[in-house]
Amino acid sequence: MESKKNKFEWLADKVTQWSGSSYAFGFAAGMIVAWLLCGPVFHYSDTWQLVINTSTTIITFLMVFVIQKSQNKDSKAIQLKLNELIAASKEASNRLVDVEDLDEKEIDVLHTFYEKISDECESEDDIHKSHSIGKAEENTREKIEIQKGKGQ
């Protein structure tokens, strides 16, 4: 499914990829070294200091929006993947699909419920009682059989 990205999304993706690279770090470090080397030339003046302060402030301000755009997109993608896993699992509660849309009090109630389950599991000496590898394998076999049945 190919979707047409808007210009900001395309730019945000490119800037995010580049800013996380070793080239970006090298560029930033090089700019700092160049600024430091210019100190004696400009007699460490207020203008010399203002250049680095203003530059870093502007870059930081702009990067906040680019990073937030990237985080929002990644967060949505992760939520969709988790929703698919919940929806596909026979044992998982479908009530947790889109749980991120609940208000904080509702999420706290669910959190308390899952803390109880976790506490009960911690009291077990055998990890396989709460995390059965056999059960996971059985679920996988069942899914394969279901898919085979659909293919016929």
C-alpha cells in the first residue's frame, strides 16, 4: 500500500534519519570546533558567543517538532502492531485494542488488574506455569491448521 507523503512528513523522515547518523554527530562536532577556533579571531566577543547560542537554540527548537512528528508516527505504528496481535490472539482480551484512547483513570484500573496478575505469577516457583512455551507452540499449530483450512 503506497501512500503519498506530504512534504513535512517526507522532510521529517529525512531529517530524523540524518540527525541520528554518525555524520550528523561529526558535522555538529565540527561546527563546535570551528566556532571554538574562531574565538581568538573575534576576541571571544559577545557576538561570537551569541552565534553559537542562537544557532543551537534555533536548531533545538526546530528539532523538537521533527522529533515529535517522528515519535507520533512510530507510536501509531507500534499501537497498530499491538492491536493486530491482540486481535489475532484467541486468549488476549480485545478490550485492550486501542487502550491508549482510554482516560488515565481507566488505564490505572487496568494497570492495577495486570499488577495483580503479575504478583500472582511472581509467587510461582516454576516460570512455565505462567509463561507456557508449550501453550505458545500449541497456539502456533492451531493457527497453522486454521490457515491451511482457509487455503483449501
